[in-house]
Amino acid sequence: MQNVLSAVSRRRRHRRGRRPVLAAVVVAAVALTVAACGSDDTASSDPSAASGVLSWSIPPLSTWDPVASNSGIDVTPLSLAYASLTRLTPNGDAGPGLASEWKFSPDGLTLTFTLRPGQTFSDGAPVDATAIKQNVERGKNQTGSQVAPSLAAIASVDATSPTEAVFHLSRQDYALPLVLGGRSGMIVSPRALAGDVKALATKPVGAGPFSLTSYVPDGQAELTRNPAYWDAANIHLAGVTLKFLSDPATIAAALQSDEIQLANYISPPQARALTAAGLQVEEFRSLQISNLAINRTIKPFDNPKIVEALNHAVNRQELLDKLNAGHGEVVYQPFPRGYVGYNPSLENLYAHDPAKAKALLTEAGYDGTPVVISYFTSPGGVDWSDPASVDSEPEVRCP
């Protein structure tokens, strides 16, 4: 969040996005996800000043309630209205958030969080250990909770003082500080929880960097800077306007006219057009991948040899070049180089080798009979902003 805000306050034009890559079971077909920043005439050139409003195009969110949210895309707007117990650092580590520090017991079954004193929610309620306890219990027990699996290791929480929350665990879970840096750790005001919880869907009450002042579903949301936010000194905007745009042409036109300064999910053709219009383009690596997954319970893919043959038959580089204009890189695992989960032995695991694919088919006893394949495409296709490419189930015949 800080990187985006500071870039806007310096009036830079740039585009940010996910690491567009190919990967996984057969091929990871790419969708380049980026954001493009234009100038903001109202933004101050002084990075220490809180002025100017960032206009940002994102997909509509499913809800403003972090417990009920069922879409990963919701994390972006939710993180504007809510603060989490911890916060993920640029290196992917758990850093201080509402809690300034935490410590595991020697046996790993107790996790104690120390909260920053004097924090408040946007409705004036105090951010204390009791609020943490109420939120964790709600996340674990509320019907339909989308964060309950992430909190499964937490047996109970004790508020031993206003600034100390003690988590008692049923098993060791040293990833909890990381987990609590996202939706699972977003804390809602206890006053809001004591009222109509369903109202959180449109009226978030958190302790995040901004507070929602108006919201029109499928239209836009307006948020203003929260001076009580624990890291308010590093929030250099007076507000953020989220515009829920989906048409690629509309998004591109809005960027060029400076109606919006930031947009998610820009396709490679749009990137070329925006570059030609004078916007500076920048890409960065992310953990986002796209893949073609095979249901190995359906014939003939219940035969491992045929799945292996398909892996060698697919030209991932050609898909990357043609579907995504060369943006991204071919990979064979979900983690990029330099990440803790990266395994160098998996590089080039399924090199494009048609001859080997044919040999494997022969070994599998495949006689060349055409196979009817029904496939489902999700928002990981060629263009996330194109509704026509989402939620479709075409049928093709493969010889």
C-alpha cells in the first residue's frame, strides 16, 4: 500500500501488476495483471503531506465484511478500511500491525500479541485485546465464515490486559503471524459486531488507513484518510475513490484522461496502447500464476502416461508469446526464483518435446481416438477484465 501511495504523491505515471507466468500441471496460460498510474493534479509534491485523492479502478468486491469475503480480490479494498493484527512486509514476512510484537511459548502452543496502546476504530471504539478475542471467535464460529480454516489451530483467546491477547493453540502453527496479516487478521469494531453484523457487507467499521464515506455497489466507493490509523504518518493521500470498472476500453480511456490514476488487470494490448499514450510502464514479479489443470479421474487422463505426454506436448513459450505478448515467463512450479518455496530441480521439468509426447502416448496404449474435453475457464485466463472469458464451459474435440 505504501508503495502505491507514495508513487502517486510524486506524480509518477507507472503500471504495476502481478508476475505474469506459465506454470503447473500442464501449462499456465497467462493473464497479465497490471495497474497503470497517471498523474494526479490534486496530489501534493510533498511526500509528507496528506492531500489529493487517488482514483483507482478495481473489480467490484463481494462484501466489505472480511469474514464473509469469498474472493481474494477483495483483499485490496478491505485493506483500506481494516487494519490486521500483523502486516506482511515487502519480503513476505510478518511485520507489526495493530500488534507491535508477538511471541510463541517454548512449546509453540501459546502465542501472545502485544497491541499498540491508544488505538481506536473509525467509530471511536478502542482497539483492545477484547476486540481481538471477539473477532477471532467470530471468524472461527460464524456460519459461513471464509476465514475459519485459517484460524482452526486457535483453541481460545484470553484478553489478559487491554494490550495483551493470548492465543491458546490446539497444535503448533508457526504460520499464524503470517495468516493474521491478511483477511483472517482484519479486526472489526466490537460496536459493529454488537449490532447488525450483516450491515458490514456495505458499511465496514475498522481501524485501517481509510474510512468508507460512501458506497454504490457496481459504481464506486469513496474513502477518506483515517488520522487515527497507527501508521497514518505514512499515508500521504487525503482519500481514495474506488471505481468498479470492467470494460477494458473504458479503463484505458479513463487512464488516459486521468479520470483514474490506478487500474488493475490491464491486458498486454492495453499496455502497448497506454505506453504509446505516454504512460510509463513497469512490471513486477508476484506469486500469481495461471494454469491448465487436468481432472485425472476422467478417462483418458486417469492414465499418468497420457498426462505426462500432454505436459511435454504443450509449447508453453508459444502460449506465453501469443496469448500474453511475451509478458511473463514459463515456470513449472508456483514459486518464483528467490522465494523460500522455490525448488531449482523443477526447472524445465516438462520441456516441450513432441517426440517424447508421442512415445509416451504409445506406451500408454492410446490409439488416437478423438477425446471430447469439457473445460472451465476462471479469472486466470487471457484477460481478467473481459467478462466473456470468465465462467464459461466450452467443449472441444482433441484428436
